[in-house]
Amino acid sequence: MANINSEIKFNIELDENRIPEKLTWSAQDGGVQAEEAKAIMLSIWDSKVKETMRIDLWTKDMPVDEMKIFFHQTLVAMADTFKRATDDEKMSDTMKDFCDYFAEKLELTK
């Protein structure tokens, strides 16, 4: 059986100070072509050194209120992914409790 490859591409346009001005991403399998984004958080596990490699980028015009929502939604997604990956419902629920606390303290609406 042949391997199937899928590719996700990120394009980052920088200003003269190397600050992101425009972020776009494409994922042909998902029907996404050069969609604009204001922020990207990417985590990659390096099993050789047992470390997470990260790329965190946001455009200079990303509003702070949207960044707070972005973080909240990312934390909620991480709790869901943690549950699916580990089947540890108790810790996932604990993470979601923190997400609720986070949203409350930042006065985010659900």
C-alpha cells in the first residue's frame, strides 16, 4: 500500500523589522488555500530529545481582546486533545476547570 502525503503550508510576510505583518496558510486536503490568519501556535514533539519545539507568531495588528479569546479556545482544545490522546478524563476535566477560570478572570463570554 502506498503512503499518502498531506501538506500544510504557512506563509509569513514580515516588515522591515522582521515583525509578522501577514500570515496565511494552505491545506489542500482541507480545501484551504492561502487563508489569512492573525496568529499561529504550532507545537512539534521531538522524541529524540523529549522536548517540544514551538512556533508562536502573531501579526502586529492582532487585537489583544482576540488574542485572549485565541488563548482560551486553544486551552480548551488542548484539554479535549489531552482526553483523546491519554483517555485521562479526570485531568482533562481539571484542565477544563482551569479554562473556565481563565475565561472568568479575562471576562470572556462563551
